[in-house]
Amino acid sequence: MNEKHILKVAEELKLSIKQILATDALLEEGGTIPFISRYRKEATGSLDEVAVTAIRDRLTQLKELDRRRLVILKSLEDTGNLTDELKEKVLAAETMAVLEDIYLPYRPKRRTRAMIAKEKGLEPLAQMLFAQNNIDPFIEAGAFVNLEKGVENIEDALNGARDIIAEWINEDQNARAQIRELFFKKGVFECNVIEGKEEEGIKYKDYFNWKEPVANAPSHRVLAMRRGENEEFLTLRIAPPEESAIALLESLFVKGSNAASEQVKLAVHDSYKRLLSTSMETEIRTATKEKADDEAIRVFVPNLRQLLLAPPLGQKNVLSIDPGFRTGCKVVCLNRQGKFLHTDVIYPGKSEREEKDAISIITFLCKKFEIEVIAIGNGTAGRETEAFIKKIELPKNIQIIMVNESGASIYSASDVARKEFPDQDITVRGAISIGRRLMDPLSELVKINPKSIGVGQYQHDVDQEKLKNSLDDVVTSCVNAVGVEVNTASQELLMYVSGLGPQLAKKIVDYRNENGPFKTRKEFKKVPKLGPKTFEQAAGFLRIRDGEMPLDSSAVHPESYGIVDDMASDLKCSVIDLLHDENLRRKIELKKYVTDKVGLPTLNDIMNELAKPGRDPREKFEIFSFTEGVEKIEDVKPGMKLPGIVTNITAFGVFVDIGVHQDGLIHVSRLSDRFIKDIKNFIKVNQKVIVTVLEVDIKRKRITLSMKSDVLKQNPGTEKKLNSKPNQPTKAEGWKDVLSNILQEMKIKK
């Protein structure tokens, strides 16, 4: 435990030293974030998952800095360069950039022009010039002409000396810090199309001749420019005005106006153009990419959380349909536990006979399997299939629901799906996934790589390890927040339970298959390799419905069962009585049960669980329907008000499914009549909204939407202008100006 790190993190996060110490100790002991934030509130001062995660991540960064520090110190010692002063500088460095700047002059590197000049014996000349005394550089350089060493004339000597000075300037810690700051404050992204790639790279048209300050560039544009460069459609440079950078370096290194100073000035120009500008551009590229990655991940994380915690339909007999035109619609039937029972294929819309057959099949299956809900994927042919199903005279109690099928195809072709349904083809697996996703989104979505679910921005361009770690944290958080029914959960769901992982999840499933359902939480200890520490971490998040122990279906941790037993004993009742009788619970005096280890935070959590044991934190499921008759983009007209579901939230706007197989975009400026400081706190994935259509571009499959109140009333004449010909001049439209750059970003993103 590093005391300096503890103090630093406490100061940065505005938390007490005691909280940081306790959290660090719990993490070092193998505690997971869900466990620490849920069951160790007394130790951490009731820190939530966000705070515990922040502590973990910052401490990890500082530990990585320390590891790099030790490597550098060893390298300096091995090469004989380590002095007390240098060691002190290395130990004092607080960022990786400063640490690397200190190490740069001593870092092993390929032979440079400066090295070659030193080998020729020109370093004393460089030192004379750099001192900038009143000397004649040409006379002094004459003494260093040496044909044997390859210094053929005075100009060779001066060139070599300037090469050495240029490297000194490049490796100067103060100069690098100031140039780095200049790049951040006055640097500019300059983007241009590669000649001859104009047509092929048309989706990057907005960046064909684009300049933007580094300080202001939003993450999605940084990632778009980099993607265009990586795909070899764009060139990208990052630099401040050259004259500003050179002037800054001259102020640092040119001390006078004599002949020696002129040589130093030449070295300054060379150092910046040949060494420092390239080095700094690489650094700024890395720094802006990291910042853009962090922002993209910051946008992705709440999207994923909201998607995973979407309201579940619950246990219903479901008929699920994966729509299709050419190959027909795959139909599957699932029981209330999501077990696959039957599959079939229907071909509505192909011919009168096949449509009649389809009606017969659906009617028969609904009756045979006592279907309560029909789930229809929202992909290709989804709305057409929905319209067909609604025409069938089915019992009125059968609900028809469209389901977002993003990622279903990824799951259906995965190893997980093949293992789960080895005898079924991918379309049947896809239909099963659609139905199960409606019943319990969380249980089904954990089987899919989070970045394939269809939320976020540029998720394939960001640092994949950082993205995976962040998304794994989200999935883990969601799974443990809801809790897992251990006797029905899949291996993929169990692996995200606090303390488990893939191997133990498999052992739990194997034990369950061999020995039957778990009857009590104590039985978890019989699972091979599931030791006391793992039991402590996982037990509170694993639930047993209708088991022998009433508290096993709740989030009360087994370590606290004794407290509940004492409460029941004091009231001369049973634990079951406490669960069912609110009047009894009101008689409990919590302070009576406070101990050195158990405080009011834990006791309050216990009381909440006794009131609603095993409660699901997700919202109640609500039926949603798209506008009938608006089923494809050609049906969408400017001025229409349509219901929709938010499918994705980005830094620049919100994508909404209005039921036409093409999401529309609400730019951030069109989300509300009032200013929105943080988009993620204003609107959520899966939120039901009413939108107004502003513009429809059928050719490019783009729909522009607004959520501002009464758009047409606010902008007199807008309806007429919305329907004007593309080349017809109109008065300036505010929303058109705002959206002009966003349309290309939509295309790039997709």
C-alpha cells in the first residue's frame, strides 16, 4: 500500500483517507466492486459502485506509473546514468508524460544524427555554440575539421554541432512541457482528402478540407477523422502555428543576437521541424485518441446499462418470430421458463395459399402452447410481419410486441448458441434469442459481446481492452444489481456474478445438472473449487426461489442471517412472519442490532429486503406500438408526429426507432426547448418518445427528427420549406445549419 497514492486519490476524488484505505484493502483481498459497495458499507462509508470503481482505476494508474518508474530507474542504473538528482526527479514525476520526458535523453535509441556528430568529436563545438558567447563560429569550427573522422570542412562541423544542439533542445524537459501545452492550446487538426479518393471516400466529405482546434474537437469527430485516415481516404496532421512554436523555443534557447546565437537559432528551427514537432504530434495524437476513447466509452456505458436493465416481460408462454421475406419467418415457441419447445416456418405475403397456411400454423401453435405473447423481431420484414399477425383473429389476451433484435444474429452464430442449440440453424437460434430477450433482456444480452448490441459510438475504433474492461464492469454491475436465480441461470449469466467467472459458473451448472436444484445457499459450498472467499463474494447475489431458507431468495447476505434470526426471536415470531407482516417489522429497533462490524447502512438494507425480498430493481414492462401504416422510410413525411423508442445515445444526438427499419436522428440541439448540459441525464436508451419528422432523405436513408415542442408552430413556413425541392433557395433554417455536419457523421458511424 503506497501512502502517497492513498493521499493523492483521496484529494482527487474528494474522499476521506479512511475510505480510500478501506476500499484499497478490500480490493487487495479480492473483493469485487458489487460486493464492496453492497455488503461493506460500514468499511467504505457507504461508497457506491461508481466511487469504488474510480478508486480502483486511479490506484491502478498510479501503480502502473510506479512500475514504469522502477523500470526506468533500473535502466538508468544499468547504464551508469543514475545520479541522486536524476533519481529524485524520476521519483517526483507525477505523470507518465513527465516521466518519459526525464528518461528521454538516456533512453536507448537508434543511431541519430547527433550521435554520429558526437562520434566525430563535435560535442565541444556544440557546447561552445550553445553557450552563445561572442565567438566566431566559423573560426572555432575550423579546429574540428578532421578528414579521418569524416568532418571534411567547416560547414560539416557546424552542421554536426547543430545536430547535437537540436537533440538537446528536443530532449529538454521544460521545452517539451511548454511545446506540449502549446499543441493542446493552439494545435489544429488539419484534414484533407487523398487525391483520387474523393468518390470512394464520399462518406468523409465533411473532412475533405477541414480544420478544427485540438482544444475544441469533440470525440466523435476525432474518431471520425482517424477512421478516415486509417481507411486511407484522408490525411491528418496536428500542429500549432509553426511560427508560434519556433518563437517559443527561441525564447527558451536563443540568448542573444551574436553569430553563435544565430547557429543556435538554426538548430532551434531544425529541432522543431525534424524532431520536436513529429514527437509532439505523436503524443497529441495519442492523448486526443485516449480522450476521445474515454468520451466514447463514457457515452457507451450508460447506454449499455439502460439496455441491460430494460424492463423484462417476465415468465410468459411466448411465440417468437424472426421475420424474413425470401426465406420466410422462423417461428419458435418457448415456455414460461424460456425453454425451447417447437419451431416452424411461415411465408406470409408470398401467395394466397401460403398466407392461409401461415394463419393456420400461427393459430394452431397459439392454441397448442397456450401462447400469451407474440414477439416479433424489428429487423427486415418486421413491420410487415407485425401487420400480418395483427390480421389473424387471435384471442384478445395475446399481446403482440416488437423486439429490438440488435445482436441476435451475432448470438445465433456464436459458440454459445451452437453449444446451447447444436441441432438448430442460426435463424432458429435467432428467433429463440428474440423471444427470450423480451422475457428477460439481461439474461439474454449477457450472451452477446456488449459492443455488438448496437449502442454507443465508434466502439470498434476505441481502445478495445479499455472498452472491454468498462463494459465488463457494466454487465457485472447490472447482473449483480438484479440478482441471479441460481437454479435456472445460464452459465453465461452466472459468470458475471460477483466472485465467480467462467470456470466456477460452469462448475455450478455441472453440479446443478448432476445433483438437481440447489435447496439452500449453504449448498453452494459443495461446488468443487468454490471456496469460502468465493462464497462470501457470490452468495448474496445468487437467489434460490422457493427454497428451504426464506432469506435465500433475498439479497440478505448469509453472513447476516443471524441478525434476522435475532430480530425474529426478539419479536417471538419466525423469519417468514417478518417477511409477510409489516407491523412486525415496524417494531424492530435497528440500533439494538448495531455492532462493531454491522452498522445502520447494512441494517437498513436488511430491512428493505425484508419488505421486498428479492425485488427486481428494473422498471415495469409497458406495451409499445409504432404508428400503423408507417412501416418503411417511404411512408415517413416531414411534419409527422410519431411514437418511437430511443435505441442509441451519442455525444451529438439520439437515434430513435420509429418502426421503419431505419433509425432517425435527433440532434442534441433538437432534444428539448431548454439547454441540455448532459445528454445522458436527459434521455435514456429504451425510453418511449414522441418525435416530429423534420427531413427525410430516402436516397441516403436518413431521417431527421426533433423532440422540441410544436416544431412547425415555432418555425412558421417550415412545413412548406421542408417539402421544397433540394435546390430551391430558402431562408436560413436554424435546424438545417445545425444538422449539416451531423448527417455525414451518421453515415460514418454506421
